[in-house]
Amino acid sequence: MQTGGIDRRVEDVALSDEAVVALVREGDIPLYEVLVRRHNQKVYRAVRAVLRDDDEVEDVMQQAYVSAYQALSQFRGEARFSTWLVRIAVHAARARQRGKGRLIELVEDGAQEGADDLATWRGGDPEMNTGSRELGVVLEELIADLPERLRTVFVLREVEGMNTAEVAQALELSEDNVKTRLHRAKSALRDRITERIGAAAVNVWLFENPRCDVVAAGVMGEIKRAS
């Protein structure tokens, strides 16, 4: 994500997440913005998969980024930084959900065995990509109707493309549990989608400027005030 109003060093940096974390730990606090901008899309989708109210998402994202910054000393590199960050974001989203007294949906989906493979959602025939954003809106609605325990797994695994082990680490589940929930999510969606979905999954819940700038500015402002 690029915008003319940010430090070119922040915009263009090609360091790995781990290298950026190391520099931030050493005192280069402004460089933390690299991590915010680099992972805004993934964190947005993770939080949005938990919270139904999109108006709350940016606030929770900022809380998650600040919490991650404050806990950087605890990041050991045992998992990818993005996986560690998603775990913090999901915890923050669920905490917000509980704090508002909302019940996590636990509807039995009654899924059938033998779900169709939805991997083609991230590829597809160019002819099927026409109007993909409109189809993406429909897909967002279908995903939003899933129980949260299935929705988070589906979004992280199929939309964000995280592998089974990463999703298991992020959600603190076993890999078998992730596979089971993913299967159930696909089965629940199967009868309400068509092959025309094509590549629409990559357009689900896009988090673009200026919202990216708002979150980045909020996170860095909070860190600056606390430093």
C-alpha cells in the first residue's frame, strides 16, 4: 500500500518481518509502521471474520497492533510474525465481542460429507472474473453467515491462504481441528455458491487507503504517546 504522505523508507523497505522486529526492538520505533502496513489486509480479515460490525474493526485492529508492539519482546520467532500477529488480533476481536455481551454463534451447520474443493476461488478463468467484485460482495455475505468458529478458519485458510499449521497456531487449535472446521465451512457454503465465484475470494473485505493510513497513523500515534 502506497501513499504520498508517508516516509519513503517505510514505504519501500524490503526487510523481512523478523528483521524489522529486530530493528524496532533496538529503538527504530517508526519502522514499526512497515509491519502495520504490510499486514493490514491480513489483520483486517482476521478481525472482520470474528466481528460482524465493520465499524468496530479498525479500533480493534489498532488495539491489536499496539498490543503486539508492547509484546515484541515476547516474539521468539517460533512461528511467523504474521501468524503471531493474527493470534493477537483474533484474541482482541473475541475480547471485544465478549465485552459487548455478544454470543458467539454456535449453530450446527449439518454439513454434508464430500464438500467440493473451493481452491479455484483464488484462480479461475478470466471470463469468470468479470464482475468479480460484485460476486465478492455476495461471497462476503455467505461467509458472514457461517458460525464464527468456522468463519475464522475459512477466512484465514482459504481467503488469506495461510497453511493449516499457521491457522492452527494463530487460533490455538490442533491441525485436525482446523481441517474439520474447514471441511464443515466448505460444506455449509457449497449449496449457496456457483462456479461463477471465480477469483472473487481475493477481493473479500479489501482494506485499502485511506483506511490503511488511518490505522497506521493511529497505531504509531499511540506508540509515540506511550514511548
